[in-house]
Amino acid sequence: VPGLEPEGELESLRELVARFVAERIVPAEAALGPTALGLPDDVLGPLRAQARELGLWCLDAPEEFGGGGLDAFASVVVWEEASRHRFCHPTPGGGVFGLNPPSPLYQGSPEQIARYVRPHIEEGWVAFNAVAEPSGGTDPAGAIATTARRDGSEWVLNGTKMWITHADRARYGVVYARTGSAISCFIVDTDLPGVSVERVPVIRDHWPTVLDLRDVRVPAANLVGEEGRGLRLAGRWVQRGRLVYAARSIGVAEESVRHAHEWVIHRETFGRVLATRQAVQFAIADSRVEIEAARLLTRRAARVVDAGGDARRDVAIAKLYATEMAFRVVDRMMQLLGAMGMSRELPLEGWFRDLRVARVVEGSSEILRVQIARSELGPAVG
Ligand SMILES: Cc1cc2nc3c(=O)[nH]c(=O)nc-3n(C[C@H](O)[C@H](O)[C@H](O)COP(=O)(O)OP(=O)(O)OC[C@H]3O[C@@H](n4cnc5c(N)ncnc54)[C@H](O)[C@@H]3O)c2cc1C
């Protein structure tokens, strides 16, 4: 499809990432055995060093801050490829390719860029993004109860953030808090007095956390952007984040079909291999159709983002379709694999649980449908 296939330098980058994943990440994961829940630090460290040497580091982050500066199209091509391995949730490459700074900080002051964004990328820090609370995550403007009160040269934060990914490993993160009637965004270091973090068990193996803030004092300089405009800071990066989710789902769906393919061409029942059965053929064929459709929708939406237009509808269609598609496809492939599909010998059961989460976070399936309906029906949606 002209315009929707990677070419030239991007195709070389895609191949490099594909080789890195297949030759280094997949064998490292396989060596850990079926009870492992992620790459341990002594495995992650050397893999990160190798990735950096090849230039595969914080590829989405802006080039001016030391990142790879990929545009949205390049990003979906690369992250699809980088997700074809077991621990690709919540980060493609399992953290091997670095974790980006929270995107609101790209709008930060020169001092914030120098103190947080540049060293984050340079030294491979981990950060969190704390929006959701026990009172809700879908409608942050209405639900955020965490407060920030100005006290001289400091802000004092109080409240509880819920389901926050990476806060247990992060050096710092961004917290959205109410300042008067609006929401502002603050940088919070995790080692400050009054910050406590506890992991929350969830369906996927990578658990989020509860982040409790009790009279946490941060310097006035830690306010990101203008007071009261915190929720607008992420801007186009919200769409970029959703597209990465879509791309990751496609990589996982593709990989689950590969596992099932290997199985059905060898596994025999009643004297014939499974691949000779029409029910099995149709399961593979339907999955192929759905994966191709998701890829086209995702790459098209990425092109709209890069063209600078209003991409919300196209991104909503891509994320909704790709995450729901991948859940169906992984489920279908697990069925073809029988008991082996349920086993932790293979990554499918883990992806199945990860993909269940993908339909709730970074724009739930319902919120995406609301957005698509709004673009169809306009004000009649209410
Ligand atoms: C594993 C995991 C990791 C997470 N990591 C982070 C993180 O790092 N940072 C962070 O801030 N948050 C994080 N979250 C929280 C996530 O962003 C929220 O779960 C999400 O925004 C949904 O909010 P909620 O769970 O409060 O559901 P609610 O807001 O209570 O909504 C409940 C259900 O109602 C649906 N719904 C809501 N409004 C409508 C409507 N108008 N029409 C139809 N249906 C509707 C929702 O889609 C959802 O299915 C994480 C969650 C999980 C499970």
C-alpha cells in the first residue's frame, strides 16, 4: 500500500529492531523459564547497553532532548516489531529500548528539561504518570481529588493516586492535582518525605501501584506549564500513546498467529494435522484479515497525526480496533493450541491478560467509541 509501508531508513530500522528482538530479547526471556514475570535487572542491564549502542534508545522522545525523534508513523512501525516477545507489556522491548519521560515534560521549562528530561534519557531513568485516582480515571477533570496548595516558594500536595504504573521503580513522575477549580501538573520525586508507594495486584503480571501523597512539598519550579492547564499539556502525545498501544497489540496478534501456525502444521488428531481442518484454516484466515485491517488503520491514523490534523477520530478507531482485535486473535490462537495455549510455556496466556488491560487504559474502548460516535453524530451525542 503506497504510503503505508516502511521504506528506506525506516525499513532498515524496522529490520534492526526485529533482529534485536528475535536474537537477543526472545532467547533471554526463554532462558528465564515459565514462572518469570519480567526481565530481571541483571538481564535487562546488558540488553539495554546493547540497544543503546545500536541507537535503539528512547526512540519516540524528541531529538532535541536526546531521544530518537521518530514521527508517529515510524513509531507504530517500530513498536509493532518491538512487541513480538513475551514481556512486551506495558513497554515494547520490556524496557530494553528505554522508557520515555512523561510527555507533559516536553512542554516543561528549560530548567525542568535540564533536570529531568535530558538526564532521564541519558541515564535511562524510569518515571510515572499519575492521573487516575480511587474516584475514577475516565473523567480526570471531574474525578481528581488530589490537591496542591501554594505555600510560599513551595506547593504542598495531598491525595491518593491509583493504578499508577512504574511508581515502584521510578525516580520521579508527574502528578495531576487540583489547584482551585482546575487541574495542574507537578513533578514529584519519589524519595520526598510524604510519598509512599504500594503495589496493587491486577490481572496482568506487571502490577501498578497506589501512590499516596501526604503533605508532600515540591518547589514552585516543579509546576509544569501554566497553573490550571495540566490536562492539556500532553496534547498530541495522548494520540501517540494510543497509537503505540495499537501497534503493540498488532505485534502480539501477529506473534500469536506465528505460534499457532507452528502448532497446527505439526499437531495431528484423528490421523491428520490440524491445518487440514477447515475450522482451523478459518481461524487463521480470520485472524490474518483482522491483523491486516488493524495495521492499515493504525498506520493511516499515524499519518494523520504526522500531517498535523485533528487525528482523534482516526486514532480512536485504530486503538479500539487493534486492541479488541488482538484480544480476539490471541484467544482464538490459544484455542488452536489447546492446553499448550493455556500454559506459561508460551506467552499467549500472558498476552491475553495484558490485552484485557489494554481495553481499559489509555482511552477505554467505551471512551473511544464515544469519541468516534461524536465525530459521526456531532452535538446529537449530548
Ligand atoms: C494495569 C493498569 C495500569 C494503569 N496505569 C495507569 C497509570 O500509569 N497512570 C494513570 O493515571 N492511570 C493508570 N491506570 C488507570 C486507568 O487509566 C483507568 O483505569 C482508566 O482511565 C479507567 O478509569 P477507571 O478504572 O476509574 O474506570 P471508570 O472511570 O470508573 O469507568 C468504569 C467503566 O465505565 C466506562 N465508562 C466511563 N465513562 C463512560 C461513558 N461516558 N460511556 C460509556 N462507558 C463509560 C469506562 O470505559 C470503564 O469501562 C491503569 C490501570 C490499570 C488497570
